[in-house]
Amino acid sequence: MFRRLHRFHQMDFELAAWQLTYLCLAPKRVYRNVYFHKQTKNTWARDDPAIIILICACLTVAAIIWSVVYSYTFMEGVRLIFLMIFRDFLLVGAVVATVLWFFSNRVLLSPPSHSTPSDSSVEWSYALDVHINAFFPLYLTLYLAQLFLLPIILKDNWVCLWVGNTLYLAAFAQYVYGVYLGLNALPFLIRSELLLAPLLPLFMSYVLSLLGFNVARHVLRAYFGS
């Protein structure tokens, strides 16, 4: 997929935009194309980097707006763009993909059988695809929605704390569920429900945070230094 990053004329941005839309509206519909892609390209992972380009463009726009909100200089704004794209999206994605790839192939693979194809294993590039797909709803929630809710979530009262903390709960719950959907779409994986396990500590942390810990305020202070 990354080998085609410089071939813009070969990228299907219309399909990528359709996928981004349905990742928010009906994510299961996106993964129906996985089987078709396997049959036609003999790989579970997409080979078109158009969706990466679109998400990077979205992150660039978000970084510019956040830079304006925090009165960043031009160079600070450029630095924020690089951080959002290369750290938040790509570096974290590489780490998550590696963990998912290792965990899926070690724990979730179904036992070998006559009906199981010999190439039944999770590709690292597909695990990266899963992260990319799960990242976009999180982007909409934390990089955009949070931006417009700043005047509310930073106020010092319990209702605003609840709004901000619920926003973070929704974002990471969407991400976990997106990862689950992506790997659950592979027919040779079993026990994929284990991928939903992070939802329990996530929800417990959310409940505890409602006792007075403003997640948004602490995250933004650590992220933007103010």
C-alpha cells in the first residue's frame, strides 16, 4: 500500500471517501468488501493508500484549527501537523497493528482443518487497515467534536465534566469496537470477542472519573501544554 503513495492517479479517492462515510454510519458494510478484495487481489489488506491520504488531510485541517485556537506560531502549527499525522496516526497505528497482528495469530486463529486455507493468517498490513478504519471515528470525536465543545468541557462543573469524559469514552469505545469488527470479519479467526475486553476497564475508568477527574482538561494540558 505504501509503495503506491506517490501514484495519485491510481488512487480511488471516491471509494476511500465512501469508506470513511460508512465507517461512521455502518462500519460492517465496509468490511463486506474484504472478501471481494481477497478473491480479486489475493490479500485481505487494501492496496490503495487513498484513505491514508484523506485521513492525513483531515488531521492537517484539524491541526490548523487547533493551532488557531491555541494561538500557535506558524512553526508550532507545522509541528502539530507532524505530531498528529506521524505520531498519533502512523506511529501509534504501527504499534497497534503489530500488537493486533501478534495477538490474532497467536490467540485468535482457528485450529488447522481440511476446510481452512493454508494462508489463513492475519497480515500485518490488514492489522494496520483495521487501525486506520477504527481511527477515523475517533478522529471525528476527539479531533473535531472536542474542538467545538471546548467552551463546555473545560468549564469547572460536573455537567461539563460529564460531557467531556463521555466524549472520551465514546471515542475509545468506537475505536475498540472498530478493531473488533475488522478482525471479526476474517473467517478464520475465533474468539474475536476477546478484542472487546478493553471496554470493561474503559467503562470502569469512566465511572470513576465522574467522581471529579476531568479527562479532557488533563489530556489537553498534556497535549498542548496549557
